[in-house]
Amino acid sequence: MVRIAAIGLGNRTCKYLQYVKSHAEEAGLVAVVEPEISRRRTVISEFGLSEDSCFESIESLWDSDIPIDAVIVGSPDRTHFHIAMGCLRKGWHVLLEKPAACTSEECAALLHEAGTRGLSLCVCYVLRYHPYYNSLKSILEKVDLGKLVSVKHTINVGLDRMSHTFVRGFWSRADESSPIIVSKASHDIDLLYWLIGSRFKVLASEGVLNRYRKENAPKGAGQRCILCGIEKDCRFSAVDLYLRRDDWNCGFDIREGETKAASIMRELNEGRFGRCVYDCDNDVVDFQTVEMVTEQGCNVTLIIDGLTSEDSRITRFVFENGEIHADGRVIKVVSGGMEEVTDMSDVCNLPLHAGADLLIVKDFLDSVSNGTQLKGTDIGTALHSHEVCFSAEAMRKSR
């Protein structure tokens, strides 16, 4: 059995821990690191951990004598390198939420450390495990449509995700977390790298913070949605999102003796998620385009759109003799006036990225237990997608 420590008990870590909880014969949670006491108490209750195995800081875990084989790291972005490097030096395998680090140099250092010590370092690009994208990859490998000429990939972030995560939330400032090309779109750069099978060179990158700015606030808007006179007519209402629709609030910490409803009201009245989207301190862009070219000369366009109500990924592959359209639910192969459709809507409705969040943990545990090669993204493979994202952001900022 692989002895696991979880570092950072946010949304992503808790999803990965669902596999650990349901596969006790493969792995067991033996320690956690989390500064928020309510989150530690939840895990203590779910996994039967003792108080002595729960820590507020990573240094306390490193100083403990708890036997550990591997860690799941889901802490804030800018802590990833420090924590992952320290864990590798302790001889622990690492399942690391993306981004692996915030610079190419740090990513390369992690690659060297993991390689030198013979440890698995898996970066959580879970879309490689998603059944839809595995079907798309199989179709791309089998079709005979001639040379791939161009690819256009659009990330429709969606208003709910954009306002929650990148305007009000913890990924709203690049200096405190990561730019959106890294925190969100590195998933997609890795996905395209895997689907196309070729490395990219960035040709151009442009992006702006367009909508979510103070000067765009409508007349009568308040600083907090719960006190705003026009809240009921606003598409970005935090009251509507978190309270009426009861959505996107699973990460709100519920204090001891507090109900979920009370925690939502506290957040609306006092917390960062109750703020008007036009009155936040956000600086990450809400629209960005990146132009790239593959080693084979295929033009690739990536678009990040944080202004749409739709939350989706849409990809169009153009070949010499046909096209493949993929919208995250249906795959269409179009050639010679004929259209072949693969509808995977039912699968894509399944939770946990249609099971991909669990499959990546299984792959990681197999690698730790049996020494097998990771099927997904190890740190060596992830290095390229990170470098592309860092290059695109540097180019955007230079314009």
C-alpha cells in the first residue's frame, strides 16, 4: 500500500483523494498539510486520521517521522516548486497540481531532481485521461485526411468560472498565483501537444483585461452584490451564483458550529467572493490569443475567452482533405461532403472530468508501486507545455 500525504486540501486535492478513499488496498492517507482548521477537521473525520498526523505547514511535515511514500500537492501555485522540490529531496514521489512551477528554470530543476532520484513526478494534466479526448486522439491517429494544416482551439472560460476563479478568486492576480495562460490554458497547451504530437513555437501573443474593470461598472453598482441595488439584473451576481443557484460554493470553508448557508452569507458579506466583479483587484486578462506553429509547419491558434456565458473547449483541425470538429461532447469528421459523428455527451456529463481525476491517481499509484511509466504527463513532458505558456505570457507583456 502506498502511504500518501496530501498537501493543500483544496478542491482538486479532495477530488484526487476520492480515489485513495475508495481503493484502500492500493493507497492510504497518512498525513495532511493544510493551514485552514475546518478543512483539516473534515479530512480527519473522513479518513480517521489523528490530530498528530495533520499539520499547518509543510516544514512540520518534513520534520515529522511519519513514513510517507508519495504526496499529492494541491497548494497555491506559487508554493508548488518549493513544496515539490522539498518532497523529492525527502525521497517521496509527487503528484503535482499544475502549474508545476512558475518559471522554466524551476521546472527544469524539478525534472533534474526527480530524474536523479528515480522518483515519479506526475503533473495533473487530467484531460489526457478523459475518455472524450482519448477518443479524439484515436480518431486523429486513424483518419486519412492528408497533412494537418491548421488547428484552432478556443477555451470558453464561462462567466461563472471566470468571475469565481479569475476575477473574485485565488487566480485573479498573476503576481499571487499565475497568469491565466498558465493557470487555465496550460491544460490546453498540453492537450494540443499530446493530440497533435508535435512541439510548438510561439509566434505571437496578445491579451487584455477587457470587461472586469472599475470603469465598466454599470450605474448603481455596489461594492458587494448583497448590498447592490441592481444585483437581480446582473449576470455576475454573487448572490445568484452562490446562494440562489447554490453553485461554485463547495470551496467555502464552513467554520465549527456554522451551517453551509451561514458560510455563504458570511462570504457574501465579508469575503472576497461577495465582491462586485467590477470592484476587485484582479489583473489577469479576460481575453487572449496565441499564435503558434508546429515543427511540421502546422499553424495553431489558441484563444482564451472569458467573456462568454458558455463554458467549453472547441477545437477545429483542418487537414488537406477534410476537417475534424471537437466541442468537448461530439466529434465530427468532415470529408468529401460526408460527415461521421461520434457523440459522447453522456460520458462527458459524468463527474470528476468523466473519471479522469481518478484515472490519473491510479496511473500515479501504479507508477509508484510497480515502477511503470506514467501514461500521462510526467515532469519531462510537462516542461514543454510550461515553456510555451511562459513564452506566450512574456510575449504578451512585451507588446
